[in-house]
Amino acid sequence: MFFLSRTQVITALGAVLLALYVLDLVRRRKLSEEYSLLWVMATVVIAVLGFSTPLLTWITHALGFLGESSTTFAFGLAFSLAMLLYHSLKQSRLTLENHALARELTLLRDEVETLRQAGSREPR
Amino acid sequence: MTARVLVVIPAHNEQASLPATLAEVRAQAPTVDVLVVDDGSHDDTARVARALGATVVRHPVNLGVGGALQTGFRWACRHGYDIAVQLDADGQHDPRYLEALLAPVIAGRSDVSIGSRFVSSTGYRAPWNRRLGMLLFSGVVRLALGRPIYDTTSGFRAYNRKVIEVCQYDFPKDFPDAPLLIALARRGFRLEEVPVVMRERTAGRSFYTLGKQLYYPYKNLLASLMALIRKPI
């Protein structure tokens, strides 16, 4: 391991493990393909940034950050925020849909009960 | 032809206060129909209400007071009612005022009538935080509409058919207060306040818990602003 730093090994292992775990979740139908895309992209970003020190250094200088670790954290934070906002959006929509469904169920149940009572009162 | 009126009572764990409320409505307004929307209660709300002759529909989960009213409006539309009245289960709203509340809507003078504690002196004294909120939101409504509605938080209102047609699809899910009034006025509906006297609740717990008291001003300020700037659906 003379050409890899310890950080690179850890990052590579982390990225591979995360990727495998995400793919396995998709395989077991626990995670939809739609969401897996975000996580796979995250894995790729981690792998690339963690592995290629020159690229990370270049981005750090280009963006004017003080150190490479800041760049990593900035990307991580940006990703987390985007993910959180995305989930809030999803959840808001699910809430609306959920309420609409519950309301529809309520009204349908009422209709069924009404019909059933009418049916028992005057049998065909 | 007389108008068909439906009183919608949202009820979440209200088995204790419902009997008195239903009996009063029956006594004061024998010609109106009553729909109790059981909002996912864990007690005997539905059974109690049915035993007392009300029609009951039950939410499978708790959707909040606005959600329950929306279900009521949906039901009213499907069953061909001309007017829907919203009335609290807890006995705050005295059915003796039903006639006065309904009058402007039946006469076609307004589309929404609001049972108001503040149009004329009715002797109502709220706790200071509640009073502050009421003051704030009647200010917000005055700012938005250019004219005052004094009692924005009143849950004692009557809506005509045109309004319930809209509300069955578009209604605030938690606090149907100032933002709703702004949205309705912006759609061109005529709002009117009718003086009523309200009472203390007789049993059960208020919808407005501590957490909601903190969330309420934020949510309603934002929703009021949105009601003012967004295009009605």
C-alpha cells in the first residue's frame, strides 16, 4: 500500500461499502430506484473526492476554501441539506395525498353503510 | 322552498360534551340535519353521536379540525345541502344563535357568516395570549382585505353552497382561521359578522395544545400571506 494514503484507503472502503449497501437495499426492495440514484451519486462523489487528492486540492483552491477538509464537509453538508429539503417536499405531498385518501375512505365507508342499511330494510 | 341546512360538528374524543351539544341543537333548530365527523377518536364519540340521532362519518386517522370540516363539506355537497354550519362539539357555541347566524346566508345577503364575539360587546374575556393572537390576526385580515373582521378565530360560521363547493377541495387542514377568511374574500365571497355570545367549553380538551400555541402564529402568518399572494386554485 505504498502509493495509497491511509485516508484514501478508508474513503475507498467507505464508498464501496455504502454503494454495496445501497444496491442491496434496492435488491431487497427496501429502497426504490428513484432514491437509490441520489445515494449512488453521493457514493461516487465521496469516492472521487476522497481518492483523487489533486482534484480535491484543485476544487479547494478554485472555490477559495481554507483546506481540503472544508471542501469535503461543504459538499457533505450541501448534499444533506438538499436531501432534507427533498424529503420535506415529498412528505408534504404525501401528507396531502394521505389526507385525501383518508377522506375518500371515510365517505366511501359512509356510503357502504347507508347502502347496506337500505338493503336490509327492503330485501329484494 | 326552505334551505337545507347541515350542521357539521368535528369531534375528536368528545364523548363527554357531545350529548349536551346535540340535544341543544335538536331543541333550538329541529329542522337542520347534523353530521358529526369523528376525527379518529379513541373514545365512544361515534357511538354516542349515533345513539343521539346524528349522522356520523369516521376518519380512520386523525386529520385535524380543518380536515374534519373539509370532510363535512364534501359530505354536504354530495348530499345536496344548501348551507353548511360549522359548530364546535364542546358546547362553546350556543345553538340559540343558529337562526341569527343563518339569516344573512339564507337571505342571500352574504356567502359566509361568522359568529363573532366582538361585533358588539358580548362580555367575552379570553386569556391574554389568546387575546394577543386575536388582535394580531384581525389586524392581519384588516391589512389584507382593507376592512376589518373582528373575530377571525371564531369557529361558529355558516357557508352557502358556492363556498362549500370550494371548501370541499381547498381548506386549511389545521387552523381554519384568518388565512381561510382572506382566501375566501379574495375569491369574491361576501363575509359578514353576526354578534354571538360564546361560552366556556363544558368538557373535553381544547384542540389548541401548548405546541400548537407556539406553532399557530407562525403558521397562520405565513398562510395569511400566501392566501393573499397565491392564485386561488
